Amino acid sequence: MSGDMNSNNIEKDDFNVKTEHGHYKDLIVKLKEIKSTIALLEKTIFK
């Protein structure tokens, strides 16, 4: 019984790691978008 419980926990932990990794990738994409928007605004302001 505890063997089943351990395998379920490992699968759940693996899923959490994948989910967290996905969140970091999404965050990096958003930060890159913000960076390019700021660069564009700087060009417009200082033109």
C-alpha cells in the first residue's frame, strides 16, 4: 500500500516540477515582451 502511495507522490512531484517550469517559461516570455515595449517607448520618447 505504501508503495502505491510513494509512486503517486513521485508522479505528483514530477507534475509540479513541470508546471513550475512552464510558469517560469511564461514569466520569461512576459518579461521579454515588457522589455521590448519599454525599448520601443524609450525610442518614441527620446526621438
